[in-house]
Amino acid sequence: MFKKEDCFFVGSFVKTHGVKGELVAKKSSDLLEKYKLESVLVDIDGGLVPFFITPNGLTPRNHASVRILLEDMDSEAKATRFIGCEIYVPFKDAPDFFEDKEDFEATALIGFTYIDQERGVIGTIEDIQDYSGNIVLVLELNGQEVLIPFSDEHFIEIDEENKSITMKTSEGLIDLYLED
């Protein structure tokens, strides 16, 4: 059985396309296109269910979305049930994803634990924001949204197995969020 902890979050289905069962997925990374995957895991009621992608069933739409046709998905009615479902890919299907720094996509870190070199575990990365090429990790700390810039100079380590990233957070940044 597949667990979310052992997978990359790659996007979610947002609408149908046409009447033959094709779905549009808002993607969080280019992982689907990069690895030309034959299958994906779809979160259905909290469980990850594998689905095969038909040959030529993955079509880029634009920089933020792709069209996907899953096997045995042959009608708009069947596809409609998948709207809102999240899509995952097992780590084993993209083993070198974090190794290629040129193609590294920070969005793959969603769901990873953020560890500060000095303070230890800060929280879970809930979102990634891109402000004109400046990547910002979004965490929650004590019920408050925390924004931490992601840069090579502060990066220390990514642990794929434990889904964690260790960084040296800029001095005083975490303290800003802890003050009342």
C-alpha cells in the first residue's frame, strides 16, 4: 500500500476536458512530464489508488497545468468524480529528482518537514510561493503563516527518505513570528 509520506505531491485534478474522460490537472511541478510516467497515484477518500496513464495520455496545456487521460476513464461522468483529487508519484518513480540542481523544483518540497539548523523542527511546508523568481517556503508555526526564503546559500540537506529539508534560517527570522 502506498503512503503519502513516500510520494511526491504533483498536483490535483481541477476540471474535465471534453467528453471522453480527459482531466485537467493543476500541477505543482514538472515531474509528470520530466519522467514520462506511465502511472500516478490518486488520493481517493484518503487512500492512494494507482491509475495508468494511456499512451500519449499526458499533454501539457500551459506552464501550470496538463491534460491527463487515465486508462478506463472513457466518459465525462467518470472523470467528474476525480475533480478535487490530489495526484502523487512514488519516490521510486523519480529517484534522482532532487539530484539535478538545474531542474530542481521547490514545489516538490510540499509536505516535507522544515528543520532549522539551530532550532530543529519548525513545521511542515504547506505551500511554495514564487515571487518573481524568489522562492518562499510557506509553513505554519503556532497557528501563524511563516514565510521563509529558499536560497542555495542557506540550504544544507534534503532527506528524501524522511521527507525533511534542513536549512540555516536567516538570523532573527523565526523570532519575528514568535513575538506577540
